[in-house]
Amino acid sequence: MNRSRGGWRKTLWNPETRKFFGRTGESWLKISAYYVIFYAFLGGIFIGTILVLLMTLSAYKPKYQDRIVPSGLSFSPYAANFDIIFKKDDPSSYEKYVNSLKKFIEQYNDEKQTDDMKFEDCGAIPKSYTERGELDSKAGQRKSCRFSRRELQDCSGQNDTTFGFKEGKPCLILKLNRMINFRPKPPSSKSFDNLMPVHCTNRFEVDKGKIGEIKYFGFAGRGGFPLQYYPYYGKMLHPNYLQPLVGVKFTNLTMNKELKIECRVYGGDRDTYIGRLLIRIIINNTCFGSHCKIKSKE
């Protein structure tokens, strides 16, 4: 038993040979120096490779843009799983949607776009792209086109602070996702000159006739995205950039039904959509049918 313990101790430290784990101090020093130099060399190669790679990249311009795909369509308010579900007569059920819209639309207030060093007027009608130089030029930060929330009219939240939710006529605010140096092309039809139109409809045939009238509000009273707000130059060169918006108001949705609605923005060489989204809307009305008539008489 004692021999066993002594053997284990000698493996750890042998006082006769002065070895620690089978190596002398000089041996440990040599092997430690070897691995320090070895891993320092590997680290140097890795860091050098990264530095060479970064030297080939621009801080302002994506290296490869030969296969740019459409940027995609998104909307406000935030809705988990793209589901908007609320009760018309219960403000607490749609409060989160209203707050989300208010927070989003604040950046489009006129008083936040008064600095002429950061913003400029880009015309009263849809026009072609606003070119502000090359992405890798040294022109500094670029101005952004003003976009007032007033353009959204009934979906601006100024006259109706609930954005239509209180009446069961909700608004969605659509935007194209940002993509550096992206120049979207409008449809070839002359009726959409310099504009990419938005259109929403029922996704499935079963919902046909249940969506009702849809109103669109946007730049110059048009339901689409004007070209003069493009291209986008990135966060470093275009920190105050405002995407153009389109307000979509559903004025007569069928209550107490699950409705699946698809919105598309059209453009491109083949007049196809360059962005779309699918949302599900359910507006529950606790007062409907004969019950409403009885209640109204009372």
C-alpha cells in the first residue's frame, strides 16, 4: 500500500531525478517555448489573413452585388407570426398594435426632418432615382429625402390615434426593406411611372368577398414606393435615411372570421412582384347578429 502511494507521488514529483510529471524543469521550459512560438505563429497567420481580407473590402460598398435579389416587404405594427388578432370593442386587445405603430411613425414627424444639412425635399411627384455619388467616394454623409407621415392620411395616426383599430378598420404601414445601392424597377406600365405600386387581396379563394374595400395612402396620394428615395447608401453614409411608406387601410373586413391577406409590391423587368407578405387578421366583435339589434334598441 505504501509502495503504491510512493509510486504515485514519484509520478507527480520525483525528488531523486527532480522531474515533474516525468520532465525536468529544462524540458518543461523547452516544450512550453515551442508551443508558445507555434501558436503565436498560427495566430499571426490567422490575423494576417483577416487583415488582408479586410483590405479588399469597402466600409461603404458591398463587394458582390451582381446577384441582388428583391429586398422584401415588411410592415408595422409588429405582429408575432404575422397574426393580427383583436376585439373591436376592447382597447386592451389592440393596444400593443397601436403602440407599435406610434413608435414606428415618430421618426416621420415633420419636426424631426427640419435640418437642411441632413434632409432635403425630393419633389412633389414620383421621380427617378436620386443619385448622391459613388458609394466609395469621400463625399461624406448624404442627405435623405424627407417623408412626412402626413402622406399616409387616414393611416398617419394624426386624426385617428388608434390607426383605425377602434373602428375595426385597421391600418398597416408597409415598407421595402433596406438594401445598399438597390435600385428597384417599376412596372413597365406608364400608369406607374417612377412608382412601384402596392396591392393587397385575399390569399385564398375562400376569403374572396370577405376583405371589402382597401384604401392605399402614400407619397403624392399614390399607393406605392417612389424611385427618388433610392438608392440607399448604408448606415455610415445615409444615417438619416427614411424609407418611403404606404398606408393600407382595410375598411370593411368581415368580423369574427379568419382572413388571410397577401400584399405585394410590383416591379421589375417582367412586371412581377419584388416583395410580398402574408398576414392573418381576425377581428372579433362581441356584438353581432340579432344580439346587436336587441342591444341597440335598449
